[in-house]
Amino acid sequence: MPETDHLRVERRDDGALWLTFDRPEVLNALSDELSLALAEQLELASSDDAVRCVVLTGAGGSFSAGADISGEDAVERFDVRALDAANRIIRAVTSCATPVVAAVRGVAAGVGASAALAADLVVAHEDAQLLLAFARIGLMPDGGSSATVAAATGRARAMRMALLGEPLTGREAYDAGLVSHVAGADFDEVVAGVVGRLVRGAPLAQAATKKAVNAATLHQLEAALERERTGQTVLLRTEDAAEGMRAFGERRRPDFKNR
């Protein structure tokens, strides 16, 4: 089982490619290296006839806490390159000819939530926490979530999640139409069942179906990615964003000054 930049890559005999975020000490936050490795694996899978399904999941009980803004230099380190890496992941997920499944336990926040919600099917544990946490640190949603969440749940729910930063449990996300499956103690069995059906399916039909559904529901995704990149680039230069990231690292409530 190869390991690259905290991404465990496992090709199973049934044709499923499992990509596991493996930074449990920081809730699988996406470092630059992990983001690059993930995008590359997804892009390779799209043209690999031996891969019948891709599964995204996280080690240690969480999916991903999002971009890694830990450490004292987070304000200087987090810039447009992180946005470009996130957008590359989302494009790779949605354009992949092979079905992509997100198996979500624990926290899926920020761009971690964006990556999960870009998947074709999402199996969420009923106690998982899906969260667009951007507003909490003075930023806006990115990773295409301004489009994917609204497409799945409608404008009102998308605004509530994005502006208030309210988490949804896996059960609430399922009831809101944000994820395709919810499970409890049988989580592993439900994931295995979904993956099993996909790897036994007709690859050409699955690719055509995915392309058609995404064209009908996510036709604004590319424009959303560009709008998010532009808006986030501006916000990253603000004092409020710097304060938000410092407050996150110091585990306190931010004091935003509207500048």
C-alpha cells in the first residue's frame, strides 16, 4: 500500500481505489502536499480503466477539517495557492470519469466539506459534522461549495450554512438532501454496499450518467470556482481574515473590525 504526503493510496482487488487522508493529529487538515497528491491521484484514476470507483475518506475518525491553518505562520502561508489546489481537487472529483464516493465520519469542514460534497455519492455517519466554517475566520466558502451546496439543498439552506457556519450532522445533511446516504453502526457495511454496486456497474454508462447529471445541476460550478477564487483572494488580504486565523489558532472568538 503506497503512502504519499499523508495520503494513503490503496488499490483493492474489486477495482476500488481508496484515497485516505492520513493526518489524524490535525483532523486530516489538507496541507499543500496532501492536496497536490490527492488531485494527482484523482486525475490518474480518471484515465485508468482498472479503477472502477474512487473512495475518499479520512483516518482516525474524521474526514477532513479543511485547509491547514494551524501554526503561527498561517496568515502568511495561506494564500491563493491553497485556493488553486482546492479548485484542482474539485475539478478532478467532478470531471473524473469514474464514480467518486465520499465516506464521511467525524468532521468535514471548510474545503474538506467542499471535497466531500463534490463527490457523486456521499455516505455520512449519522453523527458526522458537515460544516462550512469559512465565515468563522472571516472568509467565504470555496472549493465550489457555493454551487454544490445550493444545488443540493437550495438557496436558503446554503445561505444558512455559509453565513452562520452552522454544522449539520450526517442525519441532518441527509434530511436536507446534502448527502446521498446516512448510516450509524452499519457505516462500514453501507459504504461497502455502495462501492460494491458501483464497481460491478457499467463504466461507460456511469461516466455518461455522471456527466449528464453534473451538466444539469452544476453548470455554474466553473463560474463559482472563479468567483470564489476572486472573492477569497481579496478577503485573504483583510485584517479580519488575519484576525480570524489567529483566533482559530488561539482557540478564541475573533474580534472582526470590518477591515
